[in-house]
Amino acid sequence: MNRRAMIALISLGLASFWAPRPALARASHNMTQAIHHAREAVAAGREGRPSVLVRHATEALHYAKAAQKERPHPEVKEAIHRLEEGIRYGERNRRSATRIVYRALQQLERAPW
């Protein structure tokens, strides 16, 4: 194999190694959205607006489940359970919903994305 062909193959290999991965990009987008909505839910809970907390926590749950499907992780799995619990508590206007969703947010932020 001549030198030019070898350099072209090595370059192509390196380019494909650093090329963005669609599944990882989707999971990263989903995690970004999950964290954003979890933060909004916590802020709404601190302001005493349980209906807004439930709406944002539901959105965070949707995105967290999508991210978990793309790239499973134990922290995200536990955050999903906490979000579900926080939604149930928020629907009952319980003040602890904010604390539960905050813990879910912490777990989402700890997940390696």
C-alpha cells in the first residue's frame, strides 16, 4: 500500500472516531432537557405552584425516560422513580414534592453525559 493511501485510511479512521454519535447526541439532548425541566419544577415548587411543578416534572420524566432508553444508567433510573414520586406528591399538593424532585435533579446532574 502506498503512503498516500495509508495516510488517507488513517485520517478516515480518526475522523470517524471523533465524529458525533447520533444516539449519544440524542441522549445528551434528552438529559439536558430533563435537567432543565427538573430545575423549573423545583423553582415552581419553591414558589408554591404545585401545578407548574407537576407539569415540569412530567416533562423531565419524559426526557429522562428517553435518555435512559438511549443510554441506560443507574442514576437516571433512580431519578425516574423519584420524578414519578414527586409528580404523585405534587398532584396532592404536598410540600415534600419539591424536595423529591430536587433529589431527582441531583441524580440527573450526577449522571455522566
